[in-house]
Amino acid sequence: MTSSESMVYRVVPKCACSTIGQIMYYSDHGEFYDGDIHDAKSGMHKWGIDESQPEITRNVKAHDSLSFTCVRNPYTRVLSSFFDKICGIQRNGRRYRGNLVPLLIQKYGIEVGGDDGKQEFDQIASFRRFLLFVRDTIRFRKPMDPDIHWSAVAGHVGTLVANGGRYDQIFWTEDFNTGMQRVLDAVETPHPVELSQIPRFNESEGHGPKRAHPVEDYFDDLSMHLMWEIYHRDFKLFRYDFDIPANKMPVGEIDLDEVHAKLGD
């Protein structure tokens, strides 16, 4: 939530969250946060800051500000998680979550390339094994609990609804400018935001190897079966095309009443 309480954003990892956070920060302060917005400890309210929790709770339950979130195609989101979090070296110079990658190499037989993130490896085979791991974490909570970067978007989005909040807007990463502009048009901010002048803050870019193949090449029949098992609510609620992994664009409009009804259960 912005310090001015102009807007409330439910963060969804791997869905333009760095750019949205910087836009919110800029709208209050007239400048961007110097660094990764996820590291900011002041200048905006965050659930991870103890003093912010009662402020966010009060605002969300009273619906005092515009509440919104941003979602992404499950196929491209889980691929992005694989290349960034599993294959990549993180900002601290280490692998993500310490012993996670060695565990995946041992238990699932995946390859991740070299420590510089450049070494050639069979991306498709390794990704498909990673997807088995994702399914195991989400369905069986083994060998670990699901990670926020690949757990379903509906689960993230649903927490605000379950705790008494209501979304005014949900938009797609794939049509970011249109959706974000609609949010900005609906609020008053201390500093005006010219969206066309805002850079994209992709904090994960460059962490890992580049994707070497089209999206659809990573998903065979088994992979698509796993994707439906894990992400069926994301495909249905946010109107993404399950049948054609190559089509990252939504195929219909998001029904906010349906989202609240389905995620408020």
C-alpha cells in the first residue's frame, strides 16, 4: 500500500511486481526507490513490515482505497520461475534457497547449467522434471512446501478476498500498460505518473540462462496434464488459453464477481 493510501496492491510474484512496486513508490515520492523495491523498508506499507500490517488490514477491510492485482499466463510464469530461481544465480551471488538446487539435481535429475548461468544443458528435459517437482510441492507438500514464485496465482490473489478485501481491478501482465493505466486513472496520487516514461524493473533479468526454445516446446502432453492439475484455477479465472501454450494472451475478460465468489470460499 502506498504511504498516501492511494492504492492497495496484492503482490503476485513473477507478475510485474517490481515494476508495479516502483510505480507505487514513484507516485508518492516523485522518484524511484534506489535499488530493488522488494528491499525497501520504508516509503510504503508492506505486509512484511510489522508496523504496516494493522494499517493495511484496516484499509483493506474498510475498502478505503482502490485494491488491485496483476496476473500472468501460467505457462510463461512457471518457465520464468525455472530460469530465474532454479537455473539462475541470485543477487546475493548464490543459488536460490541454498540447498534447493542440489536437492533437485539429486532427486529429480535436473540440470541447471554452470554457476555463471551460461553452460549449455537440455532445457526442455530439465524444465519438465522441475514441473514434476512443482506438482509434488503443491499437491503433496514434498519434498518441501510450495514456493511463492511457482504456487498458483489464484492462491496469492485469494488471500485478500479471504481476509475481507475486494478487488476493484485485476489486469494481465501481458497487457500491462492498459491495465496499469486504468488503475492510475482511477486514483489520485501525490505525484503524477506518466506510464509511457516508466522503465520496466525486471529484477530477475540476467540471473539465469536465456530460454532457448519457444514456450510450446517445453510442454508435452504430460507437462500440460501437470499444468492443468496445478494451475486449472488460474487458467479458468484469469481467462488464459490452456490448450495452446504458444498463446500467452488471455482469451476473455476477467469476471471480478466470479473471482470473488470462487476465491472467497
